Amino acid sequence: MSDIATLEPAVTSARKSARVARILDWLSHYAAFSAVVVTLIFASVFAPAFFSSGNIRAVLIQTSILGIVVLGQTVALIGRGLDMSVAAVMTFAAVLVAQSAASGNVLLLLAQLVVLTAAVGIANGLLVTWRRVPPFVATFALLIVVDGARLAYTRGQSAGSAPEWLRAVGTGSVLGIPAPVLIWLVLLGFLFVALKATTWGRWLYAVGSNREAARHAGVPVSAVVASTFLMTAAMATIAGVLLSGYVGYVDNTLGANYNLNSMAAAIIGGVAFSGGRGGAVGSAMGALLLIILVNLLVVMGLDLFWQMIVQGAVLVVAVLIQGLRARRSERA
Amino acid sequence: MIYTITVVLILVASIFSATFRDLANVTDVLRQSIVLGLVTIGQLFVMLARGIDMSVGMSARVIGLGVAVVLTSTVLPPAVVLMLGLLAGALLGLLNGTLVAKFGAQPFIVTLGMMGVLYGVGLAISSGPTGLVPFSVMAIYEVTAGPVPVAVLVMGLVWVVAWWVLRSTRFGRATYAVGGSPDVARLAGLNGDRVIMLAYTLSGLMSAAAGIFLLARSGVGNPNMALGLEFKSIVAAAIGGVSLYGGRGSVAGVFGAVLLITVISNLFDLFQFSAYFQDLALGLIVLLAVAIHKTDTNR
């Protein structure tokens, strides 16, 4: 009897800790999705204007543009990297778009965009794989270079407007669905399949979980890591082009918040900062959550600064959930 | 290594530019180095403890703006307001440190989130120039002892104290131990959490000091102040030989890097290098430094 009595508290505490672990586990998978649901319920009560068809359309388009950047960021994070240069690439791509509006040369624009993507992606990839520079340092160096190159290229005057054909893409619809949303969903579908059902996807998770083990198993680790940075650069370029088409003009601050937001969306969507975990759909939910939250603040008439505070806070909360979860599984 | 580059650059610049070797410019360079120096010392402690602080720039801005507003609207003596500003900065740092040490939050991401939050708080305080700073506060920047600004002398003292703390105090040695090898540090009976929290607190304190110094320089709360300081301080630390994986780095190395970066931007100004090319040039220098930096793969 006395044995059981002394065991009792230990058992209860073990049960309690298991329950906490389950909650954290669940949160890390469904935090973004459940927060989206809660936010929508909140919106329906306190800000019905949120559900006007014009606003829903705006939310979806903004989500799709952030969502495209997040697709790249997700891949980088799964491979235990991250990309701080996406915002700079977006803005540079948008500047190139504005210039093509003046010249009307679409082929030249396409070539420029490909060169931009390849140059940044390869530079990041080489620094991380060949020079073994930590991803955030490498991509941060590229952030300064790309921003600096844009400033030098435009002499500070990057204001301009998007060409007509791109305005049509950015604001147009196909079967009632905004074109950027369609593009996002197609890319999302591709990535979903690529992560779930291709060799590259398996390699990527392996590289993110355990680099050494992956190398021993014959995975071309450097090539996989390099491919993630090409992916982030490509997604950032596409997002920058679409964004300039959607807002119609280009200025120096166009891509500004996308570094922080793309990481926040992926991490709240369940992608582990420590690599190897997460997927395309969770990240998409994360992007949706961030845009809904920010839009809700606008609809409710709150000041601009609340947007920044909320975006930062989402990132802090996301990383806290992951931190606590990782700490528990370490102990177990 | 870093000193070779710094010394060569200073020598070459001194030979070719009379303006550069002018005493007024020399003291100017030293005074320009103060903001980056303060923040990078804080960053050094955090990085030694295997962390990173992305919130330093926005902490400096929020404290600078907050102090500017409070100075204009209160009867409290300026010295008290400045102390409260430093305290607030230290508390922000402590918050970061607690999130990292007690909640296991990944340092880069959590301080990046704080950076976003603080950016918003800065906007909330003011989106335009705000607050008039009394002359007694502006004196922090301006007062000189003979030809040398007092601020430069005080900063010299700060460098020496930082060097002494890391070299000769329990906390300093514990910082190296906790960052270099957390497991061994724990076995040796060191309280790793407390060391990490203290390092971030120190970083917050230094950021607040940098914000106050920026305020004293401009005389008015500037909502764009301290832009990019987090990146510059990390670059300075990295160029100065501080390991991004914790446990290795020195005050001397960081001092050389801060001096180098300040001299480069001073030369940009002296030679009226087009503002549009300065960022690109700086970026290419960083890129080069990062690319040739030999990363220790044994850790």
C-alpha cells in the first residue's frame, strides 16, 4: 500500500507531463489552422466588414503573394537553412518589372529575372555548402549586396509602375478566382507533391534531420542544400513580380516585411527551425493566419504599428511553442 | 588578421589623405565608432554564450525615442530619465534572455520576432521626429576634454571594462564555458541559464546606451534611428573573429572590427563616394569577409 502511495504523485506528474507534451505536439502541428479558425470567429463577431467580398479577395491575393515566398522559406527551413535575402530579391525583381514597363521588352525582363534568381540562389548555395557559412549570415550578406546593387542600379529612384499586362495578371481572375491565388495554389500543389512523393523531397527531410546520416546514406547533401536556396530565390522573384502587378507601382519598400513574415508563417505553420519537420500545407496556413490578422487590424481601424507588433508577436509565440516542445522531447 | 587590415587601411589612408590624418577627423572616427562599439560589445557577450541578438537596433531605437518623449514631457531630472532608459533596455534584454534560457526559444528567431515587435513599438511612439533634448543631454555627445570628446574617453573605459569582465571575472569565464560547451559547463556546476540571461541583459543595456547616445547626437528623437544596427554588430563580431557557434571571440578582435568598419565608412564620406554605391561596396566587403572566413567545422 505504502509503495503505491509514494508512487502516486510520480505517476500523476508523469501523466500531466505526457498531457502537456501532447498539447505542445498538437499545437506545433495545428497552431496556425486553429488560430485561423479562432480569428475568423472573432472577426465574424467584432468586424463583420472583414467578410465583404472585396476584402476577402484582398486577403486571398495578399496571402497568395506571401504564400509563394513562404513556399521557398519552408523548403529552406526543412533543410535546416533559412533565407534572409528574399525581401531584397522581391524588391529587385519589382524594380526590373517597373523598368520593363518603360521599355516594353518582356523577353529582356524574363532574362533579367532568371539571372537575378540564379545569381542570388547560387551565391547563397555556394556560401552555405562550399564555404560552410551559416545560412543566416550568408543570406544576410546577400541581402546587403542585393539591396545595395538595387540602390546603385536605380540611383535611389526605383519608383515606377507595373506594365499593363502584369496589372492584368495581378488583379485579374480566372473563373472568379484571382490569378495570383491560382498561381500560388499551383505552386503549392507542386511543392506538396515534391515534398511527399519525390526523391528530392525525401532527401530534403533527411538532410534537415541529420546531415551526417544523410551523407552516409548517399544523399547528395550539398546539391540538396544548394537547391533550397535556388528555390527561395525563385519564389521570391515570382512573388516580387506578382506583388508589383497587384499593387501597380514599385517603390523601395515593396518587399520590406517579407523576411520576417515568411519565416513567421512557416514556423507557426509547423516547420521546425531545427530542420527536418514541416510541410507545404501547414506553411500555407501560417501565411493565411498572418495576413488575416494584419487585415483584421486594418478593418478594425487600428494603427499601422499594431501590424508590426502582431507580426513580431506571432513569430515569438511560434518559436516558443517549438522551443518548449523540443525541450520536452529532449528530456523524454 | 583583423588588425593587419585595419592598420594597413589606416596607414594608406593617412598617407594619401591629409583630411583623414587630421586630428579632428581622428577624434571624429573614434566618436563615430561609439554606437557600433556599444552594441557590438553586447552582441559579443550574447554570441559567446551561443546566442545572437537581432533586437539590438530596434531596442536602441525604442529606448532613444522613449527617452526623447519622456525628457520633453516630464519634470524628472534628465539623469533619472536616462537611468530609467538604461533600465528599460536591460529589462528588454532580460526578457530575450528568459525566452531563450527558460523557454528554449531559438535565439535568432525569437529576437527577430522581438525586433518586429519593437519596430512596431517605435512606430507607436512616433512616426516623425519627436521630443526636444535638453542641452545637458546633448552634452554627452559634445563635451570635450582638450581635443578629445569625453564620450570617446568613456567609451575607451567601456572597452577596458568589457575586456576585464571577460578575462577576469567568474561571469566572463562562465560565458566562454557555457557557449563553448554547455554540457561541460553544467557538469562543472555553472548555472548556464543565468549566464545566458545575464548576457542578453547586458546586450539590452548596451543597446539602450547606444540609443541614448544617438539621441544626444541628433538632439531629437528620430524614428529612423539605429537602422540596421543588428546586422552591423553581427558583421563586426563575425569579422572580429567571434564564433557563430559560441565560446570563441575576444574584446580585442571586436574592437579592431568596429574600428575597421568605422574607418571604411569615414573614408566613404571623406572621398564623397556616391551614397548609392556605399551600400553595394559595404555589401561586397561583407560578402568577401564571409566567403574567406574560415569556418571551424569541428564544432
